[in-house]
Amino acid sequence: MEIVLKSHIHQHKLIEILVLTLFGVVMYVSQVIMASLPNIELVSFLIVIVARKFRFKSLVSVYVFVFLEILTYGFAQWVISYLYVWAILAIAVCLCSKIDNHIFYTIICGAFGLLFGVLCSPVSFVVGGFGYGISWIISGLWFDFLHCFGNALLTFLLYKPLTKVLEKAL
């Protein structure tokens, strides 16, 4: 009986790791597919979905996504930001994961999009100094507004149906 129980636990953990990895791959593929749209992406929404379901384990998905981005686009200044910015969103959602309200997560994703440039800016301040950091924020405002709008719209439209699908699938 004990061997069967341990086998079942190991099988469950393996499936969980595969699902978390798959989420990271889906984040990456969605980012590549939507790359021609300025800062409009599904990654933020997908992080919300996986973080609500898997809580802090969702960081596996986040870092699979970041790793695939680095493999594709190489190492540059943005990599440092990606190592913490996406994790901030995942952790914020983990802390609120008991809330099941699509408007709440629409606001979270919109706010994240709006603040994305500011959240990435510490690297710019370190790399180029105060002037470079400020210019980074100002020059990215238009993209942050688009990011906000895209995140909010996609989350508003997709949260309920994809949450139901995920619950049925898991």
C-alpha cells in the first residue's frame, strides 16, 4: 500500500511540474506570436491564472518563460528586469489568490502594465544613471499605457472562460 501511495504522490508531482513548465512555454509562445503588437501580451494574464492555481510554484512557469526569452533574444539589459518583474506579478497574485473576481484581476493586470516601465527602471538607473533612468520611464510611457489597456482587456475577456477550463482540466 505504501509503495502505491508514494508512486501516486510522485506521479502527481511530476504532472504538476509538467503543467507548470507547459504554462511557461505557453507564455513564451504567446509572447512570440504577439510580438508585433506594442506591449500587448498574454503573459501577465497567464501568470495570474497559474499563480492563482499553483501559488508560489507558479514561479517555475515564470522562469521557464524568462529562460526561453533569453535563449531566443540573448542576454541584454532587459533580462535583469525580467528576472524580477514577472516574479513581482506572480507573488502579488499569490498573496491575493483567495480572491476570485475577474474585475480585481483585470485591475491588477492593468496596473501591472501601467507600472511595467517603472518596475523595469531600476536597472536603467544602475546602468546609465539618473538621467538615463528618467528618460527610460518617460520614453516608455506610451508603451505602458498600451500595456495597461491590453492587459486589462485580455484579462477582462479571458479570465472567466480560461479559469473554468483550467479547473476542469486539473
